[in-house]
Amino acid sequence: MTASESFGAYRVLKTLEATSEYRLYAAQHTQTGELFWLIVSPLSDRAAQERFLTRLRLARRLQHPHIHTFQTVGKTPQGEYYAASALLPTLRFKSRASDLALTALSAHLSVAVDYAHAQGVAHGKIGASAVVRLPNGALALRAFELTCSPLTPETQRDDLRAFAALLSAAFADSPPAPIRRVLRAAARDAFKRAADLHNAFAAALSAPAQPIARRLTLIFGTALIIALVSVLIMLNVPHLLDTVLRTGTALALLPTETATHTPTTTFTPTQTRTATHTPTPTLTATFTATLTPTLTQTATVTRTPSATPTVTSTPTHTRTPTVTPTHTQTATSTPIPRILLETKPCVALVGDSVTHGGVTYEVPRHGYIVALTEPLSVYLNRRLVAIGRADLTALDRGASHTGISTANHPSYFRTEQYAQLLADNCRYTLIMPWLNDISPEIPIERAAKRHVRALARLIAELQSANPYGYIIVLDYYQGATSPFAARTWAYGFTARNVELFNAVIKEACETGALSDSPLVSCAPISPAFAGMGMEHVIGLTTRNAFERSIISPLRPEARAWLDAFYEEEPNGFLLGDGVHLSVAGKDALARYLVQLIQALPEPAEIELHLSEPTAQP
């Protein structure tokens, strides 16, 4: 590789590392002059290219002030993939670092390691060369795209051991004894989290050192006290023995009295006192490093009006109700004519931009494009036709930039789509995840319960308008929220929040507010995306793929950003928000929804029971 070669807008300056998995270069952006690390996948090894893309997808999950990852991804006309991240100073140990610097190093990296592990990503090669100093002075972990892998118990242990080895290397000579004990414990896998290792390390680092003179004084002083006590004991032993013998003889000569009467009165206490022990609280001091990074943005940024967070989906209990009449009609009763209220042969899809088709992409160094793609109803209609159910029509009743419980988005209950939904009288209504509601303005635990109450209200109003329609509530899916989305509207779309929302929904479906009606059931959404990894959400996208997916014209400003970026980098990639569904994701979900619909009881049977009066005994 010659230094004159280029990859997109990046001109190679120097080869830094070459392996069978990647080539690492120092490169310069031809337009801005900025320096970058440039990682290039091998052209001739297809399997290595797939592993490279897998690492990029894993690294995409990470957005944290103490993690430094790639900014842009591209593909050359020859088929080589590349990724670029800003070139920053790496960590160097020239002498023993100060206690303050060591504490900062441990604090900053421990939160980065634990965050990555919480996202299911292991670094794989933590060391001094993988630590950079950010422009604001903070330390950050880099090079995930070179070595990261899915988290397993083994890779988690390897990361913690490497973290401990890095802390040990920060000492010019052997660490002090308290710190050696902590690092040896880390090598024996005594710590389950990087935060635990940091707390022990910081405590050992701050422990006061005892000077040699003080230690010698303590040793000799202790020995002198022991000697004096020994002398005193020896001098007094005869006297002590004589006293013991005299006491024992006197006790032996005392007369023994035998009781000849038996008490006839037994005292029974009338009150029982119960001592209440108040535990003494234990204070645990946890070091928390708060970093407010200073971000400089040179491009105009347009915030998306649609927040659809990424979610880890905890499967919600699927409940297909069995309708059992409460009374049995006898042969002697007079049949009462029933009135069958028929529903219309349609499927209403309810939700926010996930249902409606809204997406957000980052144009590197320029801004953010909010675009509209085909709604989920288009994909469901295709699947219904494919299985011979052309009698059913899927209707899009989603509204972007809305929620049903959050106060930081407009309410779906006041939209035109909601009015249409109440008038549809569809046989089936499928309620998709309301991803805007998972980035609330209140604590997430309260927000989850508030969301379930809003779901109950939506279902009650829908059943009031359409009493014989069947309703399915789906829970939240997992995503890979991109950094730009996590910084803005999708800040709450995290794995923990998804799990919490899904747990609350599951409880409501099994025993709570969503469990009362035989025409309401719940289903987990995660089986729809089984085996897809993160391909169900939008990620790195070529210009051609993006242009094919949108169904409405872009704003002039967004079109200008797109043209300018591809003039600089003809083979560059747009970065999807990692929240909204991709084309493959919508198709997979449509296939799954068809399966759910086919598993439901026949509407005629449900209508027969619900509309037929109960026979009188």
C-alpha cells in the first residue's frame, strides 16, 4: 500500500498496522485536512469482510462520552469497506502517574467498559494504545471496530483482566501492596463489573501510606509491651495459684442445702417485651465521574420530529383467549334472536413513526435527514395477498411524532389518524410499540406504568367504538440506537428501558389492566426478528438504497446536504438512526403479524358468543 492511495475522501499517510482482519492507516481528509484513523477490510477475504461489518454493527450500539468510535463508513468501487475515526493522542506511560491521574483513568474507563458490556459488546483488546484523550481532556476507550465481539462470560472476564493489567502498567515500578492485592484479586476474577474494580482500586490508592520509621516504632513498641506483660505474669503466678487453691478449698467446705419443699405458685409474666432492633445503615461510597463533553458542530443540525427508540424486547405473554359461555341454555328455554354486529374486513396498524414509515439518517459532517418510507401496512398487504387473504386490507393508522403517554410529543388521541381508527370498525387492530413514549420526561418506572394506563384508555375507547374487533398489543423490540439519535430524541431508547417497559406490559397483560377482555391479547415482537441480529433496524446505508426507500421528496436543505456529502465521498455511507425498521425489518414483522392473525379465533365465533343473550334458567 502506497501512501498516495485514497479511500473515498481519505488519503493514506502511513500504514500503522496490518493483520489478516484489517489494515489500519493514518489518513487525512482531502477536504478538511483533519487526521483520521482509517480501518480497511481485506478485499480478497469475504469472510473477513463479514466479520469487519459485524464489528461495525456492534460498535454502532455504543454512544458514550468515554467511548471513541468511527464517524463514517464507506465502500470503494473495488469492494473494500472502510471506516474512519478522528485521530487522537493515545495513552503513554513515561513515569508513574499521579494519584489524581490514576483515579481519573480508572473512573473514565470503568464506566466505558461497563456501558459497553451492558450493550452486549466486549472490547477484546484493552490496553494503553486503545485509550485516547478527547479534546475536552477526558479519557475514552477506542478501537472497538478493530477487536470487539459479542459479550460472553469469557470475553467479559478477559476485558476486566485487561483493564486491571492496564492499571498495573500505569506504575513505573511495582504498585504498592494494597494495590497489588486489588490487581491480584482482579486476575482471579473477583470483580464482576469494572465499577467494582475501580472502587477497590481507588480505595487502595487513597489508603494512607505508613512510613518505615512509623512501622518500626509500632513493631518495637508492640514487642516491648508483650515483654512487660510476660514479666508481670511470671512475678504474680505463685500468688495467683495460692489464691485459686484457697478459693477452691473454701468452696468445697461450704455446707450443701437440699430443698425439701416444692413451690406451689408459678409466676407467669403477663407482658412480653419485644426488642426492636434498628439496623445501623451502612454507607457505601461509590465514585462517579461526571463528564460534560464539549461538542463542536460545524454543520447545521435538524432534529427529527419523530422519536422511535430502540428497544430490547422482553417477550410479553401471548394470550389467545378461549371464550366459554357463563350459562348453559336449556332445551326448554325460548331462543332469543341475536343481532350480529359485523366488523369490516380490515387490519388497522396503530402506532407512531415505526408504523407510519418515518426514518432519520445522519449525513456525516452536514446534518440529519428526516424522510418518509413505505408504511408497515404496505408490507402487511403484500403478505396477506401471498397467503391467500386478499379479503383483508391493512390500513395505516400510524402518526409520526406522537405518543399516547409522553408529555414531550403531541398526543395521538388528537390526530386525524385516531379519528379514522375509531370509524374503521376493523376486524383486527394491531397496536405497535409507541417508541416516542420510551424517552419520557419523568423517571422511567413511572413512565412505564403511565404508558400502560394510556394503552388501557386506547383499548377502552377503541372497544367502545368497535366492540367486536380483535385487538393485539405488541411490546418493544431491541435496537441499536446511533449516537446522534441517542443524543437527541431517542435518549431513552436503551436496553434497560425496553426491558422495563416490556415487563410492565407483560404484567398488565397477564393480571392487570389489559387482561380483562377476551378480545384483547398481547404478543412479544422479538420473534419477528429472530436470527436477524440488528438488521431489522436501519443502519449503514448507501445512497442508492436510501433513494429507493423514500416515498416523499426531501427538503431542499436536506437534498443539498446529501449532494455535498457524496461529492466529497462518492462511496460513503449514511448512518441510520438504529431505531426505525429497515426494509428487511418491516418485511419480517409483516410475516409475523400474518401468523398472529391466522392464530386468532374466527371472528364469526366471537361475534356469535358476544352478541347472543344469556339464557335464563
